Amino acid sequence: MKGLVKLGKYHPTERYDKPESFRTIIKKSSEKFGSKPLFKYIKKNNEIGEVTFTQFFNDVKSLGTAMLEMGLGGKRFAILAESRPEWVAAYLAAMCTGSVVVPLDKELLEDQLENFLVLSEADILFYSDAFEDKIKKMASRLTKIKYFVCFDTITDNISGKFKNYRDVITNGQRLLAEGNNLYEKLRVDTSKLGAIIFTSGTTGTSKGVMLTQDNILSCIHASANMVDFSENDVLFSVLPLHHTYETSCGILTPIYIGCTICFNNSLKYFLKNIKIFKPTGITLVPLFVTTIYKKIMEEIKKKGKEKLFKSAVVVTKNLRRVGVDIRSVAFGEVSKALGGSLKKIISGGAPLEPSLIDRFDEFGINISEGYGITECSPLVSVNPFNNRKTHSVGIPIKGSVVKIIMEDDNGNEVDAPIGEIGEICIKGPQVMIGYYNNPEATAAAFSQEGFFKSGDYGYIDADGYIFITGRKKNIIVLQNGKNIYPEEIEEYLYKLDIISECVVIGREVEGEEIMLTAIIYPDYTKFEGMEQSVIVEIMKAEVAKINKQLPIFKQVRNIELKKTEFEKTTTKKIIRHKI
């Protein structure tokens, strides 16, 4: 079939079987890893807390038992909280009782939160005390919710609906001790709806993605085998847990393979916390990767060690060619700033500036890029650790098919030849069953052959590796019919250290001409004391240098400066439709 490539030779040897269910994941991990820490986190008194694999298994079992006794088996479990072990326990208690989990973005405005709780038909809400005032304000209007369970101490109880998480766990433990076996007897159909995930809405109205447990389990299986993590790794969880990428790849997969997961409690304390936990790996989005690199280089520049750093890069590269690797010594300060043990970063959620892979490799940190979308649980492809290809987001996960679909002159769907750009479309066990209560959007999301249409444009090379060129909705069409993928130009602009954030758009000029315009939020620390007009001129001069690297039709013709950051989602994606 045109555009399809055999990929078997590139997939790593399978190390982990596909998990049968979430129950088997936590049970087997508990049996195998026992008293080993599963979670580490920073308590409110700044002490380090730990939860072992055995403790976590028992908590999920106790919580599940209590939920079944309260008549909540098969119901809707909404979760609103920061990253913490209890969040994960509530998520897995939902899965293990055949319920439906609804993870909520903790940055939601009050009216948005209430709307999602009503729309998802939630029966119980787990939350932390950071949201207590907000929850109690809307509780009387959320008539379908039977219980509000606070992970922390509740200040008062309204109509008996508010409960303390620890009390619920204790009740479950009591029930188990008395011989209650509702949890053990329950048989869960993993092919049924298991999660409703509301998309971030970076390109418009948010939709409720419906995933089955099998969807997510297939993602865990692929992630475990495609990424070079093992039970010896300590991972640092930075992204919000409502984000499917973090839940599936950064939490559930590590539980399955036996990693220790350390929760970052604030982006503000990222560099402080990474030194405390000393992780070997992190799953990140590109903006975090870029920020880390910029901070490293700023520190090197501040200490006046730029020449020494460049020399060390040249020397270590030459030595590696003859089999000698001294990066851990030459870049010891960089390593120490990142905890001293960091060796692996998985980047996904958006395109990564390709040169960053080489830059991190220079001081001993391997970056593998993957590609995912919420509708695919979220994994579509990963650069396999044994066959990475720079600039690519890797090969499709086992058991799935990815093809590039384009339209012919008559508007019919056709498969694109290898190397040609079209829409990336996916079929496989990880693909959603549809959008919640939205049959029209569901029908529009699939091709005539039943492939999910991602909305991303890209191509597949002769080896079957996927390359993303941009979002379908972001494409700028010029008067001459040429398509511009703004993300490609943004990659070039981000190489300028004077740019903190940028977005390229097409501005309509005089009602006809489309002018490529870069909206830029400068790194104002580089321009202290300067007038805005001077900053504009400096920026124009630097962008002009970038233009020389681009074809004429892709060159930026106008710039606009922002005085504040772009509005973003909680996973740090710029919300383009609000620009």
C-alpha cells in the first residue's frame, strides 16, 4: 500500500508484555518491588515523603473497596489537584472499580470547572484543599455529585457530602479487615469507557476525549518498550497530571516497570527540587527543554566560561570518536545543576527545536522525541532508544498504522507518496472511541477508512519515521498558493537568545496581501534600560539574519513585540487562537 513501510527492524526487542489490566499492574508491581519507594514528594513542612509500591497497592485497594461500598462502582470520578500520590490513587481506584476517571486542569477558571463537572456528569470529586473555597462555592449547584473527597483536612462538612480522603481509606481498610470482598470479586471490562479527558483547547473549544482502559493499556505497553527506562530509574514528574502524556508515559508506565517517581511541587523550584531528587530521567514538553538549556547557557556566560565550555565540547567530541567519554567530568557543573544523575529526557507534546538534541548530547544527556495526541492515549510514535533519528518524532508504536493522507484535485482522500506532506492519520489500539456527547465532532475526526485525523501535517520517510511540519489549523496560505508552516520558522527564531517566546502568523495587509509577521516576547533581561524602539531595531536586525537562512517566501516581513508573555495552557503550549 502506498506510503506504508515495514517497521519491525526498528522496534526494540520487547522487554515487557502488554498488561492485562490496571489491577494486574499495581498488584504485580507491589509483589515485585514491595518496600521500594514508588513516589517521593515534598510535604507542606518541606520534608520528603515516600509511598512504597506495597503501600500504594493497599491504598488503591482500600479506596476501591470504600467506593464500591458507597455505591460508586462504574460511576464518574473527577479529580482536581496538584501532582501528588493521592491523585494517582484516585485515578487507579476509578480504573480498578470499572468507573470513569475525569482528570481536570487545576488552572481552570471557576465557570469552566463547573461546566466540565456538569458536562462529564461526575458523581464524585476528589480535590485538594487549594480548591476548597472554589468547590464549596459551587457545591450546591453540582447536584449530581454525591460526594466531595478532600485529599487534605476539610474545614467543615456541607450536607454530609464532604469527606476526608484519609477517612475514606480507613473505612476501606476496615471493610477489608471485616471480610468485604466486593473489590476482589468485581470483574472489569477494559474495553468500556475508562476516561474522559478534556482537551486543552489551544485551537478552540475543548472536547471530551473518550478513552477505554484498553486504549491506555496499549499506550503503557508501547511506552515501556520504546523508551529506555527501567526499574533502576528515578523519574522527575514535572507536567500536570491531567495531561494524558504525563499520566500515561510519566506515571502509569513507570509504575508498570518499577521506577521511582518524584513529584515537583512548583515550577518555581524546579532547579532546587531536581537537586533534591537527583532523577535519571524526565518527561517534558519542548518549552521546558528550551528553558533548561537557556538557563544552563546563561549560567556559563555569567561565570565567564563560554570559551572553556566550547573547548570542552570540541575535546569531548573528538575523544568520543575514539571510544573515550569524559563528558561527566568535563561538564560536571552542568550535571550537578541538574541533580548529578540526569541522563535521559523524553520530549513530546509539541515539536522540539532539533539542535537541542545535539546540545544536550554534548554534555551527556540523551533526548528522545516522541509524538502524541490526547485522542491517541496519547502515544502515536517514539524515537526508539536503539534507532533514534534526529528531526523525527520516531516510528509508530507496535500494533498501530500511521499514514499520510492528502486530497487529490477532486477533493478525494488519497495516500501520500513517501516523503510528501499531508495530514498524519492514525489507526490502532490506542485511538479513542470518540468525543463525549459530540457525534458530529467524532464523525469529522475520522477518515473514510476509519483513521483518526490528527490535524497535524507531516510526512513519512523511506524508513517509516514520521516528521511533523505543523498544525493543519496553523498553516498560512500565501496569495501564490504556497503553504507556510509557522512552526518551521519559529524554530529558526528560537535560536536567538534574545527571544523568549514567539509566534508566526499571516497578517492581512491592505485587504489582500498576506505578510508573514513574527509576534515576539523578547527576553527583556537582555535589554535592561533600553527604549522599546531600540529593542525593535535590534530585533529587526537579528530577524534579518535569520531570513537569510530561509527561502524568500518564508521570510519574516514584519515583527511585533509583546510586553507580556503569551497566554498558555498548563502544559506551556501557546494558545494561538487568542493571539
